[in-house]
Amino acid sequence: MKYAIVKCVNGNYAIAAEGFTDIDNAKVNYHGLCQSLWNAPDVYTACVCIVDENLLIIPGYREFISHAVPEE
């Protein structure tokens, strides 16, 4: 089975990483990406998940990130 990390940041979709054959390696990269997005000042909304080669989300590995939009 192969795994990928998919992200949607501020409405822009992307494959963050792909080709993992070991789910544990995918999980480490997933947590690192989530941490980076939680700490990024320019991220207002984000969703990150690990999917398998059938595009099924791995249970427990979808995270929503939301920060307040600064007032102008």
C-alpha cells in the first residue's frame, strides 16, 4: 500500500508528500507538516490528511487548522 499527505491551505490544494510505503514514515511527516502549519503566521485555514492509494483517509489522520484572520 502506498500513502500520500494531502493538504489544503488557505483554499489551495496540493500533494504535500507521496510515495510512502511505510505508514509510520507518513505519520511522522504528517505531524511535522501539521506543526508547521499551526505555527505559520500566514495560514488562516488548512486541512491535512494521510490518504492511501485509493484516496481513503487513514482514520485519525485528518486535521483542521484555523487561525483568526487579522483585522485590517
